[in-house]
Amino acid sequence: MPSSKQLTRRPTLAIVSHTLRRDLEEPLRHFARIQIVHLYHDASYRDMARADFASQPIRYRDSADLRRHLVALRPDIIQGPEPYASRIAVRNAWVVNRYARATGTPYFFPMFENVPPRRKFGLILGGIMERLLGWYGRAAAGVIALNDGAERNLLAASVDRRTITRLMWGTWGIDTTEFQP
């Protein structure tokens, strides 16, 4: 029989990001039924005070450190990185996939990149990146395509259309209590 602590535990979403920014944190305030832990490598703008955080931020040093944090955290679901975002994102996509496979934890990730990988990275590296995207995307519980080009890239990498959700992406707006014309 589960203990009262187990019954009241909120599910944990681990968000894996390269950088921590206010525009990534602010929308997280709207999630009350889940605990959000934001695993990040750096804070690119360094403009956030402790009160600005909607999640529990945890900084990782490298991909091995990210894996240690995932093992300790044991999240219920993971938002992984877009693999085309940076070199560290490629390594972190590998870490998320390996952790998810070992533990049975579902993961999803957003896809912004709309340039075909063979055009962006060249024929050889682009082919490798496309295979990586396919491997990572086919194992994901879902992928959020944030534009038509991203959806085309996912389909070209043989990601199952049924796992792709198309959402519009835009700015979160301007906080008029902080910024004025």
C-alpha cells in the first residue's frame, strides 16, 4: 500500500536546456500539478533573480554531470534538447535517450530547426545529423514541431508522423511592468 507521501507526490518534469533564460522560465509558472526541474548548462543573460524562477533550476557542468542529475532526480518525464541546437545539445540528446531507455522514462523534445541538415551541415555531417535526429525522434514519446521546416526535417529523418505535434511558436509577449516604450 502506498504511503501518504507517495500519494501526494507531484510528478516531476525534467527540462534539459543548454541555457537558462527568463523567456524559458516565465511560462512554467502556469504548471501547478507537476514539479518542474530545469537542468541547464549556463545562464546566458545572467539577468534572473531567485524570485524569477518558476522551476527548480539545477546547473550541470557537462553531459556526464547531466546524467548524474537525471539518475538522482528520477523524473517521470523529460523534455530533452533539440539535437541541432548545439554540440552540447547533441551530447545531451544522447544522454537523455540512454537514460530514458535504461529507466523506461518517456521523453519528448521541441524541434525549431527548419533548414534541412544536409544544407546546414554539409553532405557528410548533415547525413550523420539526420540519422541522429531519426534515432532520437523515433525513440521519443513525442516531438513538438514548431514550424513547417522542422516538421519536414523530422519526417525526412523517418520520425513517425503520429508522434509529431505541430504547435505555433512565438514570443511570450512583453511584461509591461518591467519594460516600457
